[in-house]
Amino acid sequence: MQLRHLEVFHAIMLTGTITAAAKLLNISQPAATRLLLRAEDQLGYKLFDRVRGRLLPTREGQVLHAESERIISGLDNLRKLSRNLGAATSGHLRIAAAPALCVDLIPLAITRFRQKHADVSFEVESRQYADLVRVVLNHEVDLGLGFDVQTHPGLDIQTLAPAQFYGIFPRSMENHLPAAVKLEWFRKHPFIGLRSDDPLGAAFSAAVKLSGVDLQPIVEVKTNQIALSLVSRGAGVAIVDQYTAAAHDPDLVVARPLSPRIDFSVQTLRAKHQPASVLARKFSATLALTEKTISGVLGPSEKAYRA
């Protein structure tokens, strides 16, 4: 019994006539009749008896109906699921990202995405670089986000957006700051530095070496969020990614661009042998649009970021 035969059989069971079943299936009455006859011919027994203009199921038809309802219900669920997957209207997305991206970018992107796709749920975790690569390669997450990710044979790496470093300073220093701060300026103040054992720290260290400026930190930190916290409490000055800078408290911290600017990239990661889902691709598009919102809030004149 073919699937189309099963659909005609189920429609007749629901409506009681060939004409009504054909209308339900959006096919012609002769086409429905042919499908029913072919089904009965293949089975070798009748499925219906005609009684006063209606089709009543035979004993065999009654037995088949119980199983056909389960199959048709499963097909309906499959159709709904396939539509939802294509439209990305429901599902679950697991994300791992560099800590700085978990402060504003990802939360704001999720909020915007769920305004249109309320049935999509998320799982978000902050990961340092080595762990980020590992969970993506092991399929523990659907999407990873990081900074200047190193080429890896098992990773598909796509650039989400270009970005840059900013200087952050205690609010008390605001009146003494230029519009754009040179690296030499940081040597005059207690400097809080990012460790260079991940791509973002390495990118900054390489740029500093090229400039010929020797910055000796009084405190080395693993994440830019720690640097921001130290600066907000007056412990010193720091250079951080633009997403950390955009998330500062304007009552405690001032942000300024660097001169010359130091650039890096924000990238999405997925395992090469794990095709990106429609849901992941659509959320990546929302991330890119959200990133533009955040990246535009800092400039020569400090602007406080508001979601």
C-alpha cells in the first residue's frame, strides 16, 4: 500500500464518500477512485462497502484504520517539523562564545531573534579559546563565536564582522584624554594587560610589538571583563575589545579609540562535517545585524551603549 493510497483511504474514513475525500485531498473524484481501486487491487481485498451512497469500511478496513491514523498523524507532525525547520520558527540552538561576546552582542541578538521566533530556545555558554574550539569540534554546540580564530582543518570559519580595540579609563581621567589615544600614552599610567595565550591577546601583543611601544602591565588578566572591572574601580587603564568597551558603565569608565587603530575579526565557527542548520544560519544573520548596532556606538566622542 503506497503512501498516496493510504492518504485516500484515510480521507474516505474521515468523510465517508469519494467526492468529499477528493475535495479534502484537493484532487479530482476520478483520481481518488482510481487510487482506492489500485490500493484494493494491491491488497487483494476490499476496504469499503457501498451502503446507501456512503462507503463503510470492511472488517479489514477497520483494522487498517487504527494503524493508518498513527501513520497519518506522524506524517502531519513531520510536515509541520519540516516547515518549522525551513522557517526557523522553532528549535533549540546551542552557542559557545568568547566571554566578551556573551555580555551584550549575543543577549541582544537572542532578544531580537525571539521577537520573531518565540518558539526557539537557546543554550549559551562562555568559553575561552581552547575550550571554544573543542566544543565546536565535538558537536557539543551548534555555533561558536570567537576572535581571530586560527585556521583548523576541522573548522569552517566565517568572518562575522571587523572590529577594533579601545582604551578604557576611569571616569576621573576624562578631562585629560585626547579624542584618540596613542599607545605611548598608556605607559604613563598603571596598565592592565590581557594575557597573550589566546588569538585576541596574541593579536594585540603583535600590534604592540610592531609599534615599538613596551607596555608592562601591573596586572595581567585572562578576560577583558576583568580588565573592565579593574578600570571601573580605578586600578588602572586598559585596552580591550570594542564589545567590552561598549558594555562599560558610563558613570565609572570612559572609552576612547586608539591611534593608530588595532583591528581584529569576529568569527563564527562550526565543525566542517556538521552542516549548518537553517536556524543557525538565520541566527548568524541576526548576529551580524546586531553587531552593527553595537559597533556603531563608540567613536571619537564616547557614546554610552543602550540596548
